[in-house]
Amino acid sequence: MIVVEFRQGIGLDIEYNENICHIIDDGGPYDKLFSYCGILIKLPFISIYMGEFDEIGKMVRTND
């Protein structure tokens, strides 16, 4: 899977990572927690993820 997202930074970096977790809001009553394993390329203002996202679990959304 390839995912591209905007970021606030101008540095350049290429790394392999096995321990990043992402909280993804799918619009439902729960947020989902995913682990990411793969190559991460950070360019000015964008990040490119090339690897696999696996669901870890669900978290109850709270309204603060």
C-alpha cells in the first residue's frame, strides 16, 4: 500500500520503520489504531508511506 500525506516540515529523510502507530478516524463511533511497517520517505511538505498497515484495535472516542 502507498499512502501520501501532507506534513509540516522541510527536511529530507528515508527510513525503514516497524514501530509507528496511527490513529485513523473512519467517521464511526470508534477510532481505529493501526501499526505501520515499511519504508517512510519524508520530503518537503509530504510523507510517503510504502508498506503495510495492520489494525491493532479500536479506541472509544471521547468528546473533550
